[in-house]
Amino acid sequence: MIPLINSQTDVRGINNVVDALKKVGMDWEPIKEPLSFPDGKPSGAYGLRRSDNGFVLTHGNSVKSGWTVLPNIKKMEVFQKFIDSGKVTLDGAGVFRNGTIIFLIGKVVGGEEDVTPGDAIHQYVMASDAFDGSRSVRLGFPAFRPFC
């Protein structure tokens, strides 16, 4: 049985995106393959599967012929610029649905603010991607409250 949600892995202390992705097993590539109708005729759509274990990433969805295959490492390279600037440290990386969605999250150095005294919110940078045809690479700045 494949878990729906895989937990985030702590990657604190790692200063290289490639090493972080390898630590959590995200150093595989999506493979695009043509889909066909039951009679064998091409559908014009493509499915995606993982290069390491063959897991189908596009369950019930598909991508079009123009969708460009990029390895996870290539997609997350933009995150390295934040780390190299010294303004972000890697915090976590993980997958949902066996790699259908992947993410990296980094903590903004000095990015903690108290809403009220003792009630801190931490600033993060998060990069994610989905292989189910629902979205492309996203980069955002979520704020998290470690305790409520």
C-alpha cells in the first residue's frame, strides 16, 4: 500500500539542494509516456511515472505533448539561490502521494516576528511542484506559527 501523505524530512544543516533532495529520495526524474485508448489508438495525452520505481504520478490526469520533462533537481535549483544568499536555511523537504507532489521549505534567517509578546510567527520560503497535471512549480512565502 502506498501512503497518501509522506512526512517531511528534516534537512537542517544541509546547504545544498541536491544533497537535500537525495536525502529524502527525490532525486528521480518524471518520465513522460504516451497514453492510448482501449483500442490502442493514441489519445494525444501523456502520463507520467517515476524513473526510480515506476509509480504512476498522473492517476486519472494527464499532461499535453508540450509539457517539458524536468528532473526534480533541476526544478528546485532556484531554491539554491536563496541558500547561497545566506538569507535562507534549508528546513525540510518531502513528498505527498509517493512523489505526486514534492516540496522544499527553508527558514528565512531573522524572519521571526512576535504578533504579541511571546507569540512568534516564522517566515519561510517554500518551493513545490505537482506531477498530477494540477499545477506547475510554485514558489511562495508562507508564515507558520509554531505553537498556538
